[in-house]
Amino acid sequence: MNDERKTIGSGGTPGRGNRQTSPSAAARSLAGGAPAKKAVAKPKRAADPAGKTTASAAAPVAAKKTAPKKPAPSKATPKKPTASKPAADRPTKPRLRAVTDEDAAAAAAAAAEEAARRTRTAGAAPLSAGIPIDEIFVAVIEAAQRVLGSDWESRVATLLATVRKRLSGDYEIDEFGFDPEIAQVLTAAVEPIAEKWFRLEVRGIENIPEDGGALLVANHSGTVPLDGLITGYAVKKYSGRNLRPLGADLVFALPLVGQVARKVGATLACQEDAERLLTGGELAGVWPEGFKGIGKPFAERYKLQRFGRGGFVSSAMRAQVPIVPVSIVGAEEIYPLVGNVPSLARLLGLPYLPITPFFPLLGPLGLIPLPSKWIIEFGEPVRTDAYEPQAADDPMLLFNVTDQVRETIQQTLYKLLIERGNAFF
Amino acid sequence: MSRVVLVTGVAGSFASQVARRLVDLGEDAGIGKVVGIDTILPDADLDGMKFVRADVRTPVIGKVIAVEDVDTVVHLDVNPPQRGRIGGKELNVIGTMQLLAACQRSSTVGKLVLGSSAAVYGSSPRDPAMFNESLLARNGVRSGFPKDIVEVESYVRGFARRRPDVIITTIRAAQVLHADVESPLRNYFSNPVLPSVLGFDPRLQFLSLTDALEIFGQAVVHDRPGTFNAAGEGVVPLSQAARRLGRPLVPMPRLGFASAARRFVRAMGSDIPPDLHRLLTFGRAVDTSALREIFGYEPALTSEQTLDEFAASLRPGILTAMGLSTRGSTTAGRRQ
């Protein structure tokens, strides 16, 4: 103990040593080789042949420098009961152990080996930072297996073939510009948004006919027509049919939007296209409220606007297909429209310019839709084949059927709102 | 009774092909004589037909009709203006007016076949997916060739009102895509890279030359009054067409696309009419059910097949060299 105190630097002159537990500075320099502490902490330096001598020379100084700090508590409490002293000293003991020749040699050897290994691998693969190439290869294969399943090889081959076919233009689209492959990709992309973000609940999917034409009529809301996208996803996912939405001409005038809309099956909301789709046995979707519906203020949420001019009813009647009323709850809350800048909207040629609580306040962050809870209910189909196709020219009948569809949707909306409860939780 | 057919604009590549087809049909189909008329000398072979060098915009045309006892007039070469030819409007509209005036005077003319264009429907975001013959242009016919063709058709309708005894067939044809036939899209697709409008992928339709010749031949030989759309079945979006041809698209912003694309194409040694940009932005597709059901002709080639045939006659595109085009993949298949 007395010895130790001396070593710590209070008793003897620095670097002198006590002949038993710690050698003197001269003895340490005789020992040669890299000091253990330095070698482990900075192996690179130790490996450097030029730095070897400086390292061995600097090490004792570093050891001395740190040494006075460590025993400070033991020095400050010399009058404390001796029982506590060994306990306080014990953790410091191994660090203060003398560096013996064997230790130094072993550490030097370890450092040299480490350095050699580093240079080897660095030469072989500079980017892999010590991971062998075959391990990376195995990892890629395992990842492919995990993502694509056990038959990943054929699936990757199929994927590459598909990409190649796309690039060579070897694919089919219909006369509306509908590209089933792109629609499939979009469905997969929308799935997490619909299921995880909006926690979509779909009811009454059995009301969608399994084949033949039908006209889906839905309420429109949400500032940005996401409801069309989600409805299309729901129809595809749960009934397996492709929904062909009928969109406003603005959709097709916008770059990119119009292009994508056509590829996923949308077409212009006009009599000709609606009848062409319906007589072709397709499932057409229409949002007759139009911009009045999506652009209405948040305070008027879930209040149906005028249902266009009832053109959708005459289209369905001419094609003799049923009308399926669709009630969408949840889209109203995604971008609560609290303000509008009509003058700027007119300048930009848009029907409205929305201001939501987060847009444009938070910039692009404000474009993230709020995670409201969605319910889409497909109602019981309204039969139109009971009427003659000529009945489409009877405006009074058209107004009546329009009102019937509108009322059905409105009542279902109220019912669903009560069942949903809180919009977000 | 054998017919005497007058074909206008025979110096044009398509009209000369039609005239030759009518000569080939000959007496068997009741065509006794084919008279061709144009302001410039045709470079094509006009064997077996009579060529009259006259300007369709002058009253000379009336004399030609009277002298030759023409009973069938095939009015073709109503084309977008091309480089090196004088004002398209003059030729198209004024020429049609003169021709119709001459026809109205003539007591022999009993049939008029007008080679119109699907451009009469214009091209706009408000277009239905498919135009049928009863629909009118929604937008995009305020200038250039679409405006010309709308006026030409309105003059023909006026003529039909005044001469109800004349059988009038109007063929609204999609652009003929063939290496030998001058058409805006052929010129466009022949470029090594294709300027396109950023964010738009227009749906296009093409008509094969064989189908076009067959349709005009039948319109002359048989009586098929009415207006008919003519195009290959199906549509081909521009992106797909470019990939099939192995030519990369160069997307440009919509603002100023018209002039930028034209300069770009001219820099590559070709030319496109200034009003093609609307077609390249919004595209257009026509419904051909009337052609099949009323006219009684089923186009042999779809738009896609027409494009493939055209691609085969074209030099391979840049992407073909990289093995990304269809024809590139066939060679790749052989290698395997």
C-alpha cells in the first residue's frame, strides 16, 4: 500500500519506480515494444512502422499523465476508515498494473495482426470494409429469398422479363389508354396508404356485380380527390374488378396527372365515354358532385352537394346497367378545407385554391393527408333495367332516380358517421 | 357505264398512290379513265392516267371537269402545310371552294369522295376517349390545319345541301403511317430522338397504306354515302410507339413546346407542321364501327401492326442498338 502511494506519484519522483510492482522509466524503455494500452486503443498507429518508436516513447508519458488523475479520490481520503479503501482502490488496480514484457509483446503481436488483416481486406474490397464478398453475396440471396419467397430466382427472372417487355413497348392497352400492368403497380402502392394510414373498412362489397357493367356513384370530398383512388383500390382488392373512374376534364389537362389517370383506367366524365364503358361491361365510377363536392369547406362536411345534372342516370339507363350508391366516410377529414383563395385560383385556372390548417403553413409537410378513419360502403344497387332505354329521355324520371341515389348515399353517410365515432381514433 | 375519275393533288405521295390504285382497278371495276390534277409535276409514275397541270384554286378546274366528262371527283391531298409548298390554307380551303363550285356547275359529276382527316375532331383534354362521326370538335380547331379541315368539311356539307343528287363520301382518316407516304407523324417518327410533352402521353392511331387505298378504292367503286372514320383498331400511346421504334423521347415542358419541338425537329433535318403539338399533347382516337358496319370494310391492320410495319421499314432506332427494342429482343432470342 505504501508502495502504491508512492507509485501514484505523491512520494517518489515521477518515473522513478519502486522495483516491485512498477518499473522505473528507464526500465520501461528497456522493455521495448509497444505499450499494451496504446496498442489496443490505436492499433493503426502501432502498426505504422515509423510511428513505432514515437509510440513507445509517448506511451509512458501518457500513462503518467493519466495516472495522477485516477488515485485522486484515494489521496483525498487518506483519513477514511481503511475498510473502505481497498474497495475504492480495487477497480483502479488492474489499470495501474505494471506493463510486463509478456503483455507488451502479446499486445504488439495482436496489433500487428489486426493491422495486417486490415490492409489485406482493404486491398481486396475497399467498399466492403472488412466483410468478405461471398458473405455479401449470400446476404443478397437471403434477402431475395426473404422478400420474394423461396422461388425467388424465377420471380426475379419474371420481373426482369416484365421490365424488358415494358422497355420494348411490348404490352397491351385498351382504347381508353388503360394499362393493366400500371394499374396493378398502383394498387400495390396504394395498399399501405389505404390499410395502414386510413385503416380502410369496406362494407357491402357483394353489391358490386361479379360481371357486366355497373355504375358506381359516390360522394366526393377531401379537397384532393384521393377518394377516387382509394375506392378504385377497394374495388380491385375486394371484388377483383377494375374500377374505371370518370374524371373531370381538368384531370386530363394537368401534366402527369392526366397521363397517370388514363393509364390506371380513368377517362373523361362525358356521356359518350360513360356509355361506351358501361355497354362494354365495365365497372365505371362517377362522383357527380364534382368540384362542388371536393372543394366544399370543412364546416359543410358530409353534406351532399347537387348531383350534377343527373347525366349519370341517363347513361346507366341507356346502357341498362345497375347504379351502385357508394358512401365514403373519412375523406372529408384528410385535408380540412378552412379557406380558399378564389382570385389566385382563377389566375391559375383551378376551381379553388385550398387552405388547410397545415397547408401552405407547413409547406410540403402540409400535403400529408391527416390519418382519418375510412369506411366505404357499397349500397344496394338501384335497378335501371326496369325502365326502357328510352326512359333516359324523360327528365322527370331522371331527377327522381338521381334524388333516390343521392338520398341513399346521404342517409348511409349519417349512419356510417355515427358508427365510426371519432374521425381519427 | 365506265367512270371518269378526277383525282386532285396527285403530285402528293398519298394521292398518287390512290390514283394508281384506281388505274389498277381499271375497267373491271368500272373505272374507264383517271385524270390527275396538280400544280406541280408528280415525281411518281403516273402510267395509264391522264395528268393535267392546273391549279385547283383557279376556274380552270371547271373546264377540266367539263372537257373530260368527269363523273367522280376524289378530292385528296388536303394536307397540313409542308416545307417547300406554298400556304396550306390557300391550297386546302380555297382549292376546295373552287373545286366544289365547278362540281356544282357540272351536270356530269355524280359522286364526290373527300379525303378528310381525323384532325377535324381537334385535340383537347375535353375530348371523349373515342370520337364517332356525329361528334364535333370540343376544342383545338381554332388554328392551323384542324381549322382548315373543319372549313373544308363545312363547304362540302354546303355542297351536299345544294346538290342532293351527288353521292358524297367523307373519309376522316387517321394519319397514314408508311415510309413512302408523306404525313406529319411519319416525319415525326423518322427523327432519331422524339420531342414529347412533359407529363403527357397521347393516344395515337394510325392507318396502314393498304387499308387506306382499299377504302378509297371501295368508296369510288361502290356507293357509300356518308361520313366515316378510318383508322387501325386500337390505340398506341406515344411512349409505347417510341419504344417500339427504339427511339428515345425527349420530354419538354408544355409551355412553348410547339416552337421548341419544331426547332428541335428542324435541327434534325426534318419538319413537322406547327399544329402537331396539340395531337402530341392530348392525342385523339376515333371510333371506326361505322366504317365496319355501314361502309363495310374491316381494316386489315390494327394501329399497333401498322406501327410495327412502319418500324420494320425504318432504320433501327438508338434504343434498338442497346437491345431495348422489340427487334433487338428478337436478335437476342436468336443468340440464346
